[in-house]
Amino acid sequence: MRYFKYPNNWHHPDTAGYITESDMNENIQQLDSVSLTIENDILFKYFCMLKGASEGHLSDPVNRMFDADTTIYSGYLYDSIVKEYKHVLIKQWGDWSIENNSPEAEKIYRWLESTFHYVLENLRSDN
């Protein structure tokens, strides 16, 4: 798992939420460190929930803060036929907040937040 700020040449998903395999590989090459290592069975458990989360209803963006930046919890589902990844928003908060109302997204978010909280706070305090 990694926490990062977008580099200048970061490839974002298109308006439909897809990013090509080659663009994703370029993005991964730009990440300089691993923030946290997760055991395979635990990671697989939550990855399996991602399909259900991808089918969740997203709330309209709500402006909650100003100059607080944005934290995005998300994952990607790979489509081997078209060689693209589909972005799945789990939760976004900060200046603009968006909720994914699926039960799977809530479970993934609670796990990510509890697992990654300490690392995230340390990284934020370093910036």
C-alpha cells in the first residue's frame, strides 16, 4: 500500500474511470516507496469486495472544507481483454467529499482507515 502526492506527469483515469495498463505501469514506476506491507490473504479478502464496491452508488460531491486537500481511498479492477484498469472510488474526503454507499465500500474503507491511519498521519506530519 502506498500514500503519495501526484507527480506532475501522473496519468489519471479518463472521464469513464479507466486507465490503460501502460499508463498504470508508468504511474507505479513513479512511486518511490512502500508505505505498508499487507499479508496476501488479508489483501485478497478486501480485493474480493472491490467488485461489489464498484457497483455502489456514489453521492454527489459535497464541499466540506477549504484548502484541506483531498484524500482518496480507491482501488482498481483489471480487465484483461481491453488491458485497462477501472477506478473504483471507496471514499473521498477533504475539500470535496464523496461517499460510496455500498456495504463493501464501507468495509474496505474501515479496514483501510484502521490499517493505514498511523502511516498516513506520519506521512502527513512529514509534509
